[in-house]
Amino acid sequence: MRTAKVSAWLTCAAMLWAAGVQAQKPKESTSPGILHRTAPEFVRADLAGRSIDLKSYRGKVVLLNFWATWCAPCQIELPKFDAWQKKYSAQGLQVLAVSMDDGDAPVRRTVRRLRLDFPIVMGDAKLGDEYGGVLGLPVTFLIDREGRVVAKLKGETDLAALESQVKQLLAK
């Protein structure tokens, strides 16, 4: 009897765990909120103190990534985004990253360790709210050349699919 209860409990726990993993799979947001609207503008200083104005990137495809140093999937994505910046910048791609860390010291260490070479600004709850709520990281937005948000991707992203979306936007 006791073995049956333990077995049933383990089966239930396994099902709940699997459901949780399923719910956390990255997906493109289908809520209307920010999609197909002009991206909320912001001006922030990057880690080098330069003013980064989102509006100044009109005419480019912007990959805007909200991340944090403690986010494991972010550590995987950021170097790939850096490679894309180098590969596609001549075609009009601009990668911008918004760190949601509380302070810039760990961000600076991570940027040096990963050798990232694109603008990184510090974010806060207000900026996250302007982008429809940045709950859970990473969250990536694709912004077209006219400044409209065309995709919002939550969680660890299928990088091959995202690169395909980037290339499609660059071809327009």
C-alpha cells in the first residue's frame, strides 16, 4: 500500500514538473499589448556613459534584449547576439541590451567576460512596464525599421528561429 502511494505521488510530481517545463518553453507573445505598436522610446546611458536613444535607431532593425547577470539562458544568448551584431550590422541590425540587475558592477564583469560589443544600458521596473511587463528573463523584442515591435519572445529563445526572423526583417 505504501509503495503504491509513493508511486502515485512520484507520478503526480513528475506530471506537474513536466507541465511546468512545458509552460516555461519560450514562446512568442500573442497578446496584443505592445505588438505591432511603436516601441516605447527611452534614452539611457550605456556602460561607457554614452547616451543611447532608441529613436535614433529608426531605419535599423533592433534586437532589444532584457537580461540579467544571474540569468543562465541570458549567458547563452548574449554571445550569439554579439556575433549577429558583427555579422548583420552592415545590413542594418542593431543589438541593444537592457540589464535588469540592481547595480552595474556585475554587469560590467559579465560584459568583459563575454566580450560583448554592443550598447548595454541599465533598466528598471518602469522601463520593463513600458514594454508590457518584463516578468522572467530573458525577454527579447524585435523592432522593425519603422520602430514597431514585431515580436516579443519570452524565455530562452530558439536562436535559429530568431536569427531567421532577424534576416527576414533585414531583407525588407
